[in-house]
Amino acid sequence: MVGYILGRLGYTVLMLLGVVTVSFFLIRAIPGDPARVMLGQRADEATLQALREQYGFTKPLYVQYWRYLERLLAGDWGRSIASNRPVLEVIADRLPATALLATVAMVLATVLGIALGVVSALRANTWIDSATMAIAQFGISVPSIVMAIFLAVLFGEVLPWFPIAGYVDRGIAYLVLPAVTLGIRPLAIIARVTRASMLDVLGQDYIRTARAKGLPDWRVNIVHALRNALNPVVTTVGTWFAGLLAGAYFVEYIFNWPGIGSAAFDAITKLDYPMIQGTVLFTAIVFVLVNFASDVLYAVLDPRVELRRSSA
């Protein structure tokens, strides 16, 4: 187990380094002058040049990259060009809002997704199964930005039941639409994964043996079948929670939710290089750490995973 964890940890570090490198050079390839964006079109050339010198934009790319790595290792993620605040400070201020939204959306998606997947598997090849999977397919197919606009119009204008912009400091109702919007797609995927895994487990010999022993159906389905069907569900939940926690850019922007996603969206529109790199790096850290935790938990739940990967 220790060797498996160390191997996954090394892979995590390499992934982070790759993300930092790719994001750095891709962001520098974006057309436009961040100094001009920050100071405006009427700024004189001397002022623009001074700002470029201050942020190191005049240095060769490899020098900028090396200095950026040095600052990261020292815990300095840079200073936002737009707000003149440390990037880590901005992310820390925005993190609670994103964490709240992601957690509520993921709890909703996990509970309902597993429930729908189990019901669909136990009623396989019936109209209940067909209807559940049709709804799940719809949830997977519709992009979050389209769903956000649809729900905002439906429940904000046609049926004005919920507010469409704002934070929970003004009321818990402000959480409903963004959480539902973010939760629909992972809910649908979790339902499909749970159904497929349950059907596979229900066909195993030990399930038939448990039924032959006269165990109640609920005990066979929940204690024996569902427990052993949760491994792929755990991985799916972890991956999606990482994505939601990293920030849903358009959903937060549409609902005016003060999270990391809306901060990243603003940074992109303002060519705020340090802020863009900071949000990208934060996103990568969340993804790889949650996936690392999911892999370890997966190996704990099913030791065969470690053995298969060790022999591969």
C-alpha cells in the first residue's frame, strides 16, 4: 500500500508541474498587452513600460518562467494586476463561496444519483429504467451554461420562485438555482455509473448465494450489492467534486456568485496574468489532490486495484 501511495504521489507532482508549465506558456500566448488593459488606452508609453518592467513582462519567457517557479516554491503566487492584491488572498476570499456551492451541489448529485441508479438497476429493462436513463442522458447532454440560463429564465422570470443573482448572505434561496445547475450533470453521470455497477454486481455468484440463503431483498441489494458497487461511484464523485470545487466559471458568473469561477472569468477578460495562473493552478491542485484521495480510497475499498496496478 505504501508503494502504491508513493507512486500516485509522484504522479501527482508531475501532473502539477505539467499544468504549471502549460498554463504559463499558453497564457503568455494570449493576444493583448496586460499593461495596456490595466492602464487604459490613453496611458503614455513611459508609464506602460514601467508597469511592464514591474511585472517582468520585458524579460525573456524562460526567465519569467523560472522566476515564476521560484516564487511558487516560496509560496508566492503573485499579485493581481487588476486589484493589486496577492493572488492567494483573492482565492482564499473566494474559496468559501465556491466550497459551499460545490458541496451542496455534490451532495444533491450523489444522494439522488445513487438512488436513481439503484432503482434503475433493480427495475432493469422496465419503463422506470428507460425513463430514469432518458433523464440522465438529458442531464449529461445539456451544457451547464445552457442549463443555467434555462433555470434562470424559468424560475427567475416565468415562475419567479427563486432569486437568480446573489449570495446566501441575503438568504438561502439564492443557493438553490446555482446548486441545482451544477448538480444536474454529475447527478446524471453518477446515476448511470451506479446502474452499470449495480447490474454487474447483481449478476455475481455471491449475490445468488445470498438470495439462496433466504436473506431479505433489501439486505442483499443494499448491504451486499450496493456496497460492492460503490467503487467506481467513489471515483466519479471525487472527480466531479474536484471540478465543482475548482469553480464553475459560467455558472458562478451567470448567477453572480462570488466564487473562484467568477474571479477567474473576470481575470480572463482583464488579461490579469497572475490571477489567471493562480486560478488555473488552484484548479489543478484541487483536481490532482482529490483524484489522489479517490485513488487511495479506491485501493482501500478494493485491494485488488493495488495488486492489478502493481503487476501492470
